[in-house]
Amino acid sequence: MSRGKKFAAAFMIALLAMSWAYTSAFAAAAAAPEEKVGAVDPRAVWYQHPKYEQTLQQLKNITDQKTNEAKTAIDKEPDNNKKAEIYRNMQMTLAEEEAKLMQPLFQDIDIAIRAVANAKKITVVVDKTALFYGAVDITDDVVQELKKKSASGG
């Protein structure tokens, strides 16, 4: 797996885990015995998102372009402190671009989880990797919802 893909995957997993942990903790605190719990494998959903590969390719293209621009600027710069600044600025720009490209995918996943949970009358959805027992796995349903929305142009 390339460095960009590893970074993108780690970034996505961290964001989803934080989001779901917060939501789950809040919802679990208010949970009543009759509530139904669902579980989602965020990694499986992420990698099967219909726009995942396309987004990674866009990110790779931007990374290649910004890296080449930075390399050219660094090669021309005699001052090591300015070289380091050019490199840091490139890294910040890449992080911002990645966040901008990934945000629509996060939104799609959130909407798909909510749609499946509502359809199945699930009141709490947790990260499957943090669960030992007792929830309905809706991962495949979420992936299908993402594919359905993508196919309909949504």
C-alpha cells in the first residue's frame, strides 16, 4: 500500500473512530433497554466506497504535483531553514487538500449509516471493531446504500 493510501486510510479511520466513539458514548449513556444497536466496520465501508479509488487517485495526482513543485523550490533554495519551511508548507497544503477531498466521502458514509439505521429501526450504531457482542452488523447494508446512492447520482 502506498504512503498516500496508508495516510488516507489512517486519517479516515481516526476520524470515523472519533466520530462514532463520541456518538456512541453519548447515545449509550442515554440508551434505554428497548433500543436496538447496530455495528459497522468503518474500514470495510471506507474501502468499498464507490468514490474511494477515484479520490485516492486525485490525492496522488495532487501529491505528485505539490511534491514536484516543492522539490524544484527546495533545489533552488540555498538556505536550509527556508528549505524546511517549503517542505512544511507543502505538507500542510497536502493535508488540507486531503481533508477537502475526503470530506464528501465521510458525509456519504454518515448519510448511508443513518439511512440504514433508520430503515432497520436501529437507534445506536457503534464501530464493529470495538464491539464484542450484541449488535446487528449493518456493514454490508451501508456499503449497498453507498453504491445505490452513487448509481443514482447522489
